[in-house]
Amino acid sequence: LFHGSNDTAGGWVLAGHANFILDNLIADKKAVPMIVVMPFGHAVPFGSPKEIQAKNVELYEKYIFEDVMPLVHGKYRVEKSKAKTAIAGLSMGGGQSLAIGMNHMDTFSAIGAFSAAVPQNIETKTDALEKANPLIWFACGKDDSIFSRSAELDTKLTAAGVKHTWRPSGGAHTYTVWRQYLAEFAPLLFR
């Protein structure tokens, strides 16, 4: 579960209350028990020049696969199958989730993107997405300055015949909407 650009690995707990949201969903039997990993999303120093920032997703993807996932698999009793692995995030983390998830459709059964910084080359992945058929769920508030990027993603996926859920909502680029999105997305996982 990835955080946004001006945030840290603690953001989803400190401001997003992901721990309370998931505990309540699990207690109410609306979501299955799961391990949620919230790594730091800046693989390059925050505030680096644009040419260095442009490498953040690529380096972060490497970090996830070479460091984070092996650590989790080595330390916790988790199923390593695609059916039991999902990726999600907000803003920058939503863009990272889309990019990494679509680059590794053999690894993730679900991709969630909340007010995502949608990657530019997404349309090149539509044929593979249709074949892999992951759960793709994304949402954005209509008052969010990047709302149009998610709306365009919906248009592209719809035109390509890729099954997905697009949830436009009220609200802006804040944890108020991201908490709601997590509460809607988590119950869909690992069913």
C-alpha cells in the first residue's frame, strides 16, 4: 500500500488510518485477513531534479521486487501466489501501483489506484491487461486537480475492452477520500 509524493511510509497509518480501516473490515467479516506492507516510496531523494525523479518508479519497482517482497516472504507466512498478492496506492503511489502492477501482471491479482498520478504509456498495456484480467479498481475526487488523468484512464481501458472499475467521487486530493477508497477496495481482495 503505497503513499503519495509529499508523504512518508507512515502516512497511511498516521493520516490514512489504514490500520483501523482494515481491522474494522476484518472484524466485520467484510475483508479477509491480510498482511499490508507500506514501504517508503521515494527511491530517489525527494526534491531531486526532474531527470533523476524520472527514474523513481523504475528504481522503486526494483526495490519492491529485490528487497521488500523477499523480506516479507522470508519473515512472514504469506502465500506467494498471484491470487494472494495485490498492489495499491494513492497519488504518486497510485501511479506506482498502476505502473508496477501492469509491468508484473503475473504477480498481482489486483491493482488499486486512488487519485493516481496515472502513467503516460498506459495504453500500451491494454492487450496484456485483457489477457491477465487482474482486478483493476481506481477512483478520484471530482475536485482533485488530477481528476482528468483517471477519467482518461477509464476512457482508454473502456475503449480497449479491459474490465475495470472506475469510481469518480466527490472530494479533493486528501486522505478523506483515500480512506473511503481503501474501505471500498480492500473487501474486493483475495476472494
